[in-house]
Amino acid sequence: MRGGSQFGSDPFFSALQKISNWIRKRGSFFWLLLPMILVGLWLSTGIYVVNPREQGVIRLFGAYSSIADPGLHWRIPSPITSLILVDVETIRTDRIGFRTEGADRLLRLADESLMLTTDNSIVEAQLVVQYRVGDPRDFVFQVQNPESVLHTSAEVALRSIVGRTDLVSVLTVGRPAVERGTRDFLENLLRDYKAGIILTDVKLQTVDPPEQVKDAFQEVTRALEDETRLENEGLAYRADQIPKAQGQVQVRIRGAAAYQREQIERAKGETNRFLNLLS
């Protein structure tokens, strides 16, 4: 009896007993109201918010249904529909040939960065690709992992363009052409894949020869730079000397013409003088 008294005085069981008594007093009306309450609670789970930088992709039984813009919305709750929020404003970055660890540590990946030029030379190229989501529907549905597809496609594009360019151009004046070609190639691939990604920038970080032969390549580069410098100096000297020479030619031509006129006039004078003496 003492144990039963303690059991009955427990606050939890007292509250449970009160609820049970309340339900018994309501009778069949409560059992009719309970499903409506549960349905209302289930429907309330369909309320959702899309943030200003996002768009919501609604899936109906797994298939595409609609796109939700920023704001407060309602959808048919799970499992009939599901929601995927996609950030369409943030500029994302992918790196080819290297990764960053911490604030200042650079990890070089030779399997991604080493590639052949058209003259069968090996270079180490590192690329930075910046992008954002342009079409959230394609980003979610067309490819399984769009960011992985972007990374692989960027590496393929860079290898293709470097493979069409000779070593000297890749290392020196041809870098802008490599960047433009890589971007065009990558944009075409993403368009074919319908990845829903828009490129904002494609930038070569470094294009260097492998470490084992880097010193020799640097000597070649310096020799090419000296050749270009000497050629420019020769062109500048020629541009300076030709006008001077042309000026000297004009001066001599004018001097010769004046001397000719002087000799003709002198000869005429001498002729007139002899004719006067003769007369």
C-alpha cells in the first residue's frame, strides 16, 4: 500500500492519469478531432523559407516540380515533396594542380598539374576557376556531382589547350591565349553536360617546367628574354638612325643643288665677261 501511495503521488503519473480521464470524458469527439490535428501538424511542416541568396528546387516524388524564389513558401510536406536549397549568388572556387592548406601552405598535385605541350615538353600548370550556380534545376538534376564534373572538365580543358601550344608560348607570351582557350573549352563542356554552372573567371596561377629541369628552363627563358631585349634595342636604334640618315641625305641633296646653281651662274658670268671682251 505504501508503494502504491508513492506511485500515485508521482507527478508524471498524476498528469498521465488526468490526461486519461480527460480523454475518457470527451468520448468519440476527441478521436474524430485527433486525426484533424495530426493532419494540420503534418501540413504545417510544409512551410519553408528561401533565403535571399538562394533558390529552392521542389521535387515531387523525386522528380522536378518547381523553383521557389526567396521568401516564405509552402509545399506539400514530405514524403510527397522534398526541398533542396541552392546558393546561386556565392562565387565558388576550384583549383587545378594544387590545393591550399591553412592560410599559407600550398600543396602541389603533380598528377593534375603535369602536362605535355605540342612539342612534347613537360610543364607544370596550375589553374583557378571561379564560378557560380546559374541554373539550379540543372545543377540538381542533370549531373550527379556537378562540382566534381566541373573539376574534371577544367583539367581536361587545360590539358587540351596546353597540348596545342608550344613550350615557349606557354611559358612566356602565350599565357593569355591559354587562359582564353581553356575558358572557352570548359564553357562548351559545361554547356554540353547541362551542369547549371556559370564561369566568372579562369586564371592561370603558374606555368613552370618541372622542378627537375627548372633551372635549365629558366636559362632558356632568360636567353629568350635577352633575345627579345636585344631585338627591341636594335629596332629602336634603327628607328633613331633612319630619320637622321634621311635628314643628312636631304641636306646633301640640297647642298649639291645649291652648288650646281652656283656653278651654273658662275659659268654664265664668265661667258658673258668673255663675250663682252670679245665685242
